[in-house]
Amino acid sequence: MDTERGRQSAKEEAVLLALQNDMALIRRDLKIYGMKKNGSTTFVSESMTYDQLWQDALRALKKKFSSP
């Protein structure tokens, strides 16, 4: 249950961060893509396991949106 709670928390934080930056997230298997308002998609992250999927996406989004 803690693993599920951690995944859910990371997912919610990743989705919120993406939305705050005008992007929706799309999951395709173990890959996460972002879709911008104009419909273009951009690769966000790829994970080795489902358990790490949203943590990896969140880490990649934080890195992407924190750089100047």
C-alpha cells in the first residue's frame, strides 16, 4: 500500500507541475510524454518498471521546468 501511495503522490505532483506549465501528460506503457496546447508532444521520461514510472516523470519534469 505504501508503494501505491507513493506512486499516486508522485503522479499527482507530476500532473500538477505539467498543468502549471501548460502541458498535459500522456502515458504510453512505461513512457511519459507531454502534450502542449498546440497539440505537439514531447518526450518526458522512460522507466524500467511501473513502480518508478511517476517518480521518474516527476524528476524529469522538475529538471525540465527548473532550468532557465
